[in-house]
Amino acid sequence: MDYDGYGSDALELAVDLANADRADEAWASTFCAAHHEWFTDGTVLELSRRESKAAATTGDLVREVAVASSETEVVERLNALLAVASPKPYATDHDGSLHLHYAAPGAGALEQLTTTVAMGLSQVVVQHGWQRLGVCAAEGCGNVYLDTSRNGSRRYCSNTCSSRSTVAAYRARQKG
């Protein structure tokens, strides 16, 4: 499936946020630093404890959209995510290609993160369908993923999870 560039990239940011390891207290600052390309130059990427909690809420809302089982649930959950965003879109060609940024240029890291995630997720879901976002079916995984297959049949977040599940099913059949 061919997703539009910037929107799908923002969805990848959303998926990464939903799947982020939050064990470390500084997880959100580490996450922002690892995804620094999403923030305007000069943005302070250190998030306070309160901001980290808000970033976690944004990640949880992305996961809630992914686990929704109906369009009605998706709309409700997507609107909850959009409610925490503060979109102030503007056009830019800073990288040689005209596109939209979703947060005001002077916005802090949390606002840029939340707004980019919410707008990217909503664009792709609206344009390509809510069924394209899912949660890995592998036992013990639970990662959110974007299904880019032609027929929308993806069930696993990675080849690793797919292979592990296939091997486990094979071994279970051999024992039975």
C-alpha cells in the first residue's frame, strides 16, 4: 500500500510512541532525542515528569485507536487523541519539498510530538481505513503496527514475531 509520505512518516512516529519502552523515568526525553528530526531546530527535547506523563497518554491513545474493533470506536478514540493536540498547521519547504507541519514553529517538544502524532494518525486512518492499524497477534508481544500489505492481512508487527508464531504453531501440531 502506498501511503502519502509525510503523513505516513508521522504515523510511524505514532506507532513508535505507542510501542515505546517506558521503564526508565527519562523515557520521553530519550524518545524525543531518538526522533529529533520531527522537532524544529532549537527545540528543547528534555521533558518534565508531567510532560512525560502527557506523552505516555498520547501513546496510550494511539494504542486505543489500534485496538478499536469498530469504526465507531475508532472515531471516538481518534477524536480523544485529536482533543489533546493543538494543531496550528503551516506550510514549509525546509527540506526542499512543500509540506505541512502541524505544530507552531515555536511550540515545545510535547506539543510538537502530540500534534504530529495526532494529525499523522488521523490522516492515514481517514485516507486509508482504520483497519490498517493493528496490534501484533504474537503471544506476549502486543506492539502496534501499520499494515502496509496490499490486501490488509498483516497480523504481526515484524517478521520476527511472525516466524516465532509459525514455529510455535508447528511445534504444537507436532506434539499433538
